[in-house]
Amino acid sequence: MREKVKLQEEEMKDFAQSADGGVSLGKASLVTRSFRLRNEIVRVGLAETLCTYVMMVFGLGSVAQVVTGQGAFGHYISINLGFGLGVALGCHVGGKVSEAIHDYCGGNLTATGAKATAAIFATYPAPYLSLLGGFIDQVFGTAMLLLCLMALSDQKNKPAEAGSKSTLVGLLVLLIGISLGSNSGYAINPTRDLGPRLFTAVAGWGLDVFRAGNGWWWVPVIAPMIGGVLGGGLYKLLVELHHPPCSENCAGSIKTLEETAQNDTELRV
């Protein structure tokens, strides 16, 4: 019922704006109702799809430039900045990435070896990293991500200032990449890794993308989900559960105001 009322209010605003612009109310209503999605799950899904796409364009674009440029177009910090700013800004970046990849590897698309390019799209472990070590790495990295996100959103602690959350989240991703990214590329999100890996599997790299790294593919899918629960739960257990109830906060604020008023009175006397 509330959603229906909200939808009606939005439609009334659209009508008013259309009238101010000299557009027929009937035509504006027809266009609006024809294209507007009323299912909230579908709307959220489309928005999340676009957000993920934007992040991947920036992040993978930076990886592609570093790999195919062999150091001429950036370094490890460039990848961290690409993903961090991609999360924060949500802008579109273009480029002929596919041609550069073909020139770099000579058309031989591989997941391992000196000219491997599959890691441009999905994450793979460093040669020294075991599956267990990589699993712990992903759990820990994602736990830090969710712990910090909980802090940024905690209205009873010190939340991010209005309008600054996206920037801080981008800086958080940048920080994780700089400090924890060298082991396995800090996927810290199943959608960041599994989708691109499936793409490479059907786009020419083949099933080696699932075999490489001793069958690494499942680690960045499962470990982040465990890490997210642990990180969020840790913040809730150590910080959020111990916030004083609202009644105590209100009582403390009233007491502070009373003391301030009393001090002002004494000063005047």
C-alpha cells in the first residue's frame, strides 16, 4: 500500500514538471507508465547490474592497460586506483581493450604462462599461495571490507557525512588493494570474479580458467561470503550491540542542556 501511494506521489510530481515544460499531461502520463517498473526487486536488480558493470569497466580496464602495456601504461597502484575510483565514481570508460589483448598475446588466449591474459578479467592466486592460504586471504579481506562498511553506516557511532559515503567506500577498496591485494587480486565480492571468469571461459580462454591455480575459481566465490558475515558480525558484536539505547542518549542530551543553562545563569549572576 505504501509503495502504491509513493508511486502515485511520484507520478503527480512528473505531471507537474511536464506541465511546467509545456508537455501534455496525458502524453507524459502515458510515457511514464509505459516505461516505469513497479517491481522493486527488478528495479534494484537493474541498478545493481549497472553499478557492477561500471566498477568492472574501470577496474578491468586498468588491469588490461597494466598487463598489455607491460609497465608502459601503469603499475600495480594503477589497478588499485582503477577499482577504487570505479566503485566511488560510477562513470563509464571506453577503450579498444580487446585489440590490445590480441596484440599482446598473439591471439593465444591462456590462463597460465608468461603471456597469460585471463587474469585481466578474474582473480588468480600468486604462485606461492596455497588454496588454504588464499581462502584465508579472501575471508580476511572481505571481513575488513564489511567491518569498515558497517562503521561507515552506523548512525549511532560516527557515520560517513552525507554525500561522502561513495567516496569513502572507494577509498576503502583502494586501501584493501594496496595493503591486501598482492596475494590473489582481492576479489572480495563473488560477482566481481565469477561473472568475468564465465565470460573468459566462453570467449576463448576455455576451461583452463577453472583449472588454473589448483582449481582456484571457487575460492573468490565462497570465501567472501564467509568473510562478509564474520566482518559484519565482529563489528556488531564489539561495537554496535553496546550502543546505549535511545532513551539514555536523550536523557544525557537533556541533562547536558540543563547543565549548560544552569552554568549560563550562574555566569550572569
